[in-house]
Amino acid sequence: MSVVSPCVGACALDAATQTCTGCQRTVDEIAAWSAMDDEEKRAVWARLLSLKPRVREKRCDACGAAFGCGSGGKDGSCWCNDLPNVLPPTPGVADCLCPDCLRARLAAEHAARGLPFDAR
């Protein structure tokens, strides 16, 4: 099976870094992608997966508060990675909630499943 492209369909060039703001590939990686063998494509993927996520400003779908997405976590990742997971997620639940609303939603989801909730 061939290695799939990292393109997310949100193509825009960051002039300062010469990378795509969607997939984070360099201009050279994008131009060469179709000619790369699978090993070269896996190397691009490895580089992309090693990048820290970019911090983005978002608005909470529940309360409208502004919050940062992509940083603040204990290991340098997004703050939401420090919260307990609920699997499977409830269908139709918004994916962009501020820390307070996400904690409340997770507590409710855990309670609905009869599970204890530890926000760590």
C-alpha cells in the first residue's frame, strides 16, 4: 500500500517559513511528493509527526469563551491531552470546548457511563 499524502485540503503558504499552513510540508516536499518513493514519504511523515502542534485561538462552542488550542499540556502538547478520555465519544458533541466546558462535558459523559471522573 502506498503512503498517503499528508495534505488536509487547507493549502496556504506561510511566506516566512515556506511551509503549507495546512499540512506543514515544505514547498520542496510538496513539489517532490509524487516522485518520492514510500521510504522518502515515510521520512516526511516522521518529520511532520515530530512537530509540535501550532497554537490556535478558538472559541468555545458551548460558552463562546476564547481559548488557546495546541499548548499548555504537561508534556508540551495541548492542555486537553491531560484530561481523561471518553470512548466512544458521544455523537454530535462539539469538538472545540474551552477548558471549563470540556471538563464539565467529560464529567457528565463519565457519569452517564457510571465511571468516576478524575480531571487530574
